[in-house]
Amino acid sequence: MTDQLRIAIVDDHPMVAEGIQSILESYDDVNVVGTLTTGRAIIDALDTLQPDVILMDLNMPDIGGLSATEIVLERRPGTRVVILSMHDSPEYISSALSHGAMGYILKDVPTDEIKLAIDTVMGGKRYLCTGAQGSLTPKDGGAREALTGREQTILLQLAQGSSNKEVALTLDISVRTVETHRKNIKRKLGISSTAGLTRYALEHGVLQGTGVDL
């Protein structure tokens, strides 16, 4: 079947990964292209596996699920990442979504819900399992979406006067990726200009100790 979904499972607990693989392989439209145990492993295997969806454990040795998600999406922006976790706290869920994950499911969800999550994110929609939905309170109208670690790094570089190309060279990413991050930073902070980004960085201590002045 040529239109099978390519799924990669990343979890440092082999029994969990094997259990999910067994579930997914019962569906005709799913092809589990790999089961890996670390964030570094999926990053290194991205070009080989070319997954449509990655089921990513949150807590792993080496590179954790959040950092791995961010790097995966920089290298293959079309990939959908669904976080697998035992944690249902709002902090974990919000952080996962702010790092670019399209879905968040708890490891004890019914087996058919894993497939539902995959189908939902492949349709371009965000999926939160029932337990995760219940722990998230509606955002305050004036609340700002948190910047990811990578976005904070790029904000610092931009506020110091670096161009998109200079940031790309420093972080070893493409100029297009920097531009995407820049747009996301401005959207999240509600800022439309580079001067505004610099002012924000100064006011929130991002530039402390760098010697940069506005």
C-alpha cells in the first residue's frame, strides 16, 4: 500500500515502544518505520526514516522529547510530533505544544486513541487526549504564548543586531528557519518590529550582561 502513514516511535522503555508498535501494526494504513530510544537517535535517523508522525516520549536520556521535537521540526517542518507522557500537568502540556508538538497523549490511553491522535494530527488539527484536555485551563485573553528555548536564543541574537543570515550561520540552520522563528517570536510577543524585539529583550532581562544598548 503506497499511502501508508510512516510512523516512528521514540521511547526509552522498550516494552512501551513494542506495545505501541504492536497496536499500530494492526492497522492497514500504518507502517511503523522505526522504534528508537533517544531524541538523538530520531534526529540522526530523520532522513532515513522520513516519518509522517513521530510518537515522542517526553523524558529520555541524552536529548529529551521537547528539544528533540524542536530540532525535528527545524529539519523536517512537515513532520507531526505527538508527545507520549505519563504527566498530565498543564505545565508539561503547554510546554510540549509551545515546542511545536501537534498532539499530547498519556501512555495509559485506550489503544484506539493512539490511532485517533495520529489521524487527527495528519489532518492538520491538534490532538489532546481526554486527560490532557481536562488539565488545561482556557488561556487568559491577554496571556502570551511562551517562547521555546530555541526562540529565546534567536531573540537574543536578533536583539544583539544579528541578521537572519548571521543567526542561521551561528546556529547551523537555514535562513528560512530563522525567518519562521522570527515570525513566531513576533506573533507570540505581539511585536511587529525588530526595535520592538530589542526593547522587549531589554525590558525582560534577555540582554543583561551583553553590553547591548538600545
